[in-house]
Amino acid sequence: MQLIDVGVNLAHDSFDHDRDEVLARARAAGVGTMVVTGSCRESSHRARQLAHEHTGMLYATAGVHPHHARDFDAEDRAWIRELAADPVVTAVGECGLDFFRNFSPPADQEHAFHQQLALASELQMPVFLHQRDAHERFCAILREHIADLPRGVAHCFTGDRRELEDYLRLGLSIGITGWICDERRGGHLKSLISHIPPDRLLLETDAPYLLPRDLDPKPRTRRNEPCHLAHILAVVAAAANRDADVLAAETSANARLFFGLPEAG
């Protein structure tokens, strides 16, 4: 079983002291490929660097998360474009809207989102998308660009049936994380898995965030790791009443197609 984690924040400083051990545990758990999320200039450059340090195992995205959209300008477009020219960088993002925290004003978030969607369209690259408490505006902006975008994934989907159907109508793939393992907030996702077309489903940990709540035994820390993707797979497979090995093969094939990754050696 070879899994692909399509969204892991390996550039996060919580991994600085044991990143090699984290990768070793991931490999031992069957996670052979990971896409390292870039969410600002620093983390995007670090994601690319990590991809070069672990050729064939790690890839990267490059973009500006809505939390950092306040100061988005032409210089940001320039460095995203520069990173996107590197073959290890496989998508533009993480980009989108986050009206839950509003660390950047909504108008600045929308500007940065438009700019990155336009750049992804120009470069014909997939987009790695973030949305929280902004569904209507998020969809409205996407509709302005979707005809020119090759592919998009709703990263860390946590929404309801209506939101899922809106994303599917837009042609998006759906990223499922350990949120589905949280009976308090994410249990509803189990009933939605069967509504996601098999060729649109992607799996991710969003590590170091979103540690699956139902791990047994429970880890000593709250830091999530890509090795836990196998547990997320098992929960998703049970919700879909599917064989886990078959689902692993399908989601890995989906990820390779979505991000343009080579076949496993």
C-alpha cells in the first residue's frame, strides 16, 4: 500500500528537530509521497528546498494563504511564478478565503485570491484551495476563473452536503483530513464520503495540525504527522464501505494525476 499525503506542512518549525524521523515513520506507514504546503513566501521557499532534499518523495506548492494576504503585491506574483517554474513545485497555493479569523481584511484576501487564480490559469497549474466561513464568496470568485484553471482541490474539506455539491459542480477534487475522525465536529463527513466521485477524492493530514482524535493509543503530543494518513485512510474506507487497499490505490492515482507526479518507482 502506497499512500500520497497531498497536504502536509513539513516546513513548520515543529518538525525542525526531527524531520528525518518524521519522514522515516511516514515511509514505514506506507506514505511514500507527500506534497509540502507553501502558505507564504518563507514556507513556499522552504517547501521547495525540502522537495529538492528528498527527491521523489517530497513535492511542493507555492502560494499565499489568506492569513497572509494583507500585503500581497506584484512581488508576490513574481516569486510564486519563479517557484512554479521548478518541476518540484506542483500547484499554486495554499490560496483562498478565510473569513473565520480575518487575519487579513476580506478585500485583501479576495485580491490575493484573484491574483493567484489568474496566475495559476496563466501557468496552467493546479490550485490548492483554502476556504473557511467564506463559501459563497469563495465559489463566486472561483466561477470567474474556473474555465481557465486546469484543476483545483478543496483542501481540508469540512463542509456540508450543499458545499460539497457546489465544489463538485465547479469540478474540484476534495481533500479529506483527520477532521473526519473527530466525532464532535467532523462526524458528518462520514455520510458524505459516498457522494464524492472516486476520481475526485484525495487524502491529506495537514500535519502538524488536525491530529486524528480517535487514534489508539493516543500520541504523547498533539502534533500530527504524515504517518497518520494510514489511519485516515482506514476511517474513510470504512465510511465508504470500500476496501482500504483499493481506496489507497485510487487516491494515490488521483493525486498523481492531479499534481502531475511520476509513477512510483
